[in-house]
Amino acid sequence: MEEVITRKPFQTAVDTSKLTGYKVKLYPTDDQKKFLNRQIELFRYVYNWGIETEQKVFELHKNGEAAYNFLVYSELEDLYIDFKKEHEFLNEIPNHTAREALRYVEKVYREFFVGYSKVRPRFKSSKKTYKSFAFRNENNAFYFKNGFVKIPGLCGRGDMILCKNHHGPTDYNQRFYRPAIKFDGYNYWLCYSAEKDLSEFENHEPTEYENESIGIDIGFRKLAQLSIGQVYYHPDVHVLRKRYNRQQSRLAKMRNTRLSKARQARSKLEDIPMSKNEIKLKESFYKTRMRIQNIQKSNYHKITTEIANMYPKRIVMENANLRDMRRKKNKNRISLEQTPLHYMREFLTYKCEQRGIELIFADRWFPSTKTCSCCGTLNKVGRRKIYRCSACGLVIDRDLNAAINLSRYEG
């Protein structure tokens, strides 16, 4: 009788349910900025070389008899070793950083062939402002000390980057995961994950909403309306938004001026240097955009934390199709484009998981707005802010009525 061999499930060294992401602002010097920019450039170069290599090998095996998908990381690494010997400038990037770029290449191709991603992997563009590079996470290469952080490569010369106002874990024995440095056009950010102690959520004090089901109705007039009556509004970024639009318009005019000069000289747009005023305006534009994003994200974090700290029995939220809503031409189109409502869902999801709260997303076609929360009759609401029931005569705010119906949802 043949022995049946059963494989044990793959176990990672870390409990992924306890991983929490952190984002730290860096304050590098001018020399450190040059080093970071060079690492970003070389990381993109190695990544694009990996994509090009995958495409060439795929074309060679496309018409072969055996099925071929993509090169794995070990095969890419062997080819990169020979490629690096022919290009001396690749010695400026640490080997572990280049290996991370090759791992990214394998990851995107694996996701594509598995079916997780429907878009074939593409090259990284140097024109995009959001740039990044990843590095290894060993304790001797990456750690925090007295408000500074040590980065591999740069720290070989004894330099450390300032990162004040950091509230994440800083213990030397703490294990960090997926560290990377990102540049948004104005600031440098250090992003990483670390295990978080969830005992504080398990030993919480009892609240008055422990046995209740809370419904949340999100929108553009009100950010969130809870079924218990609590209302949250969008942050006021009207002044910053006007400044953002004004700077964007001026940058477009300056770019068109450079484009006309490039056409006259029969050259590329990149060959025409930007003026000092355009460089200053571009930095100011990135700063304004960053301030708007930070205000909005901070507001979403405060709201979702306050809701999660109520520790209700469950939370029901409408599953709105934001992509289709963006395509509709209505009077709320501008607010729709400028209000990232998806943050509400993302932040609330992981905070409920940490606290053990059941989070339910109601069906997209559930008539929470049309249904009367008193008698259950369906009524047309239109654009009215007040809900009036034709059967029982209930008069109530339409968002509060929808939130109450969501709290009673049984999917």
C-alpha cells in the first residue's frame, strides 16, 4: 500500500494579522538627497532591465512546445550577475537593493500569470513624481537611534537620516518588514511594517454600544452618518484646493511654453530646461497637494478610530461603487473627484480586524435610502435632504434613515 504524503500548510515567521504599516517623514541633507535620488534611479533601472529580460525570454519561448510563463527570481539573479559585470555604474547600488527590484519583477509577473492582475507588467517611468526603492531589513543595516534612522548603503559612511516626530516602534530588536523609501516630489517617506501588540484592544473597557449594530452611510454632503445619530463632515480644504488649481494651471502654461520651444528647436521636451520660477512653483505645487492629502487622511484616521473604539457588536457599511459614481455627470462630480472615500473603507477594515469587530458591507443594490426605517415602505427621495414617508408620515434626515436601515441589514 502506497503511503500518502500530505504537505503541511506554509507558515510564515510572522503573524501577518498583527502587522501594522508605518509611514515616517525623513529630513535628509543635500548629500543624502543625492544618494536617495541615485538609489531611486538605479532601482528603476534594474527593475526595467528585469522586465525587458522577461519579455525577451518570453518571446523566445512563445512558440515552443512546452508551456513557458516567466523567469523566477533565482534565474533573474544569475542573469543580473553577468549583466552587472558589463556595467560598472551598477556598483553604486547595493546588491540587496538590486535583488529587491528583481523580486518585484517576479512578483508582478507571478500575479499576472496567476490572474490576480489583468495588466501585463510595464516599465517604470522616470517622469512620474512618486518614486521609490526597497532595501533589506536586517537589524545591523536598518534601525532607529535617537531620532535618526540608518539606511543600507548610505550608512556605510556613518551617516544617519533625521526622522523626528516618529511614533512607531524604535526598539533595536524589533523586526521590520518590507522597508522602502518613497519620494512624492516634495518629501521623502520611509514606509515599513512591524508587529503590533494587540493586547490593548482585547482588554478594552466595556462601552454602551457593545450589543448594538451600527450602520454607516457615507456620502459627499456628509462624510459619514451613523445610525446612533453621530455625524462626521469632510475637512475644509477649500482654500488649499483653490491654490492647488491655480498652481496647476500656471504649471500647465509654463509647460506649454517649453513645449513650443521644443517644437521650434525640433527637440524633446526634456531637452528644454525648466526656469527657476517653474522649479519653485513645482515644489510649491507638490507641497500644496501633500497638505491636502495629509489633512484628508488625518481626518479619515480620526473618524475611523473613533468609530472602532465604540466596540459595537458589528458595523454595517454600504458597498458603494465609487468608480461608476465618478463616471456620472452630476453636480457632485467635482466633490467626487476630490474626496477619497475609499480611505474610509480601507482604514475601517483593518481597525475592525484588530479589535475583533464584525464588519459587513451591504449589497450594492440594497435600497437603504428609499426604504422607510419605521414601516419599511419604499419611497422616491430624489435629491431631497429630508425623507418623507407617504405611508406612516415619518419625517427624518435621509442619511440618518439610510444609516438606520443599514444597521438592520441581514446579508
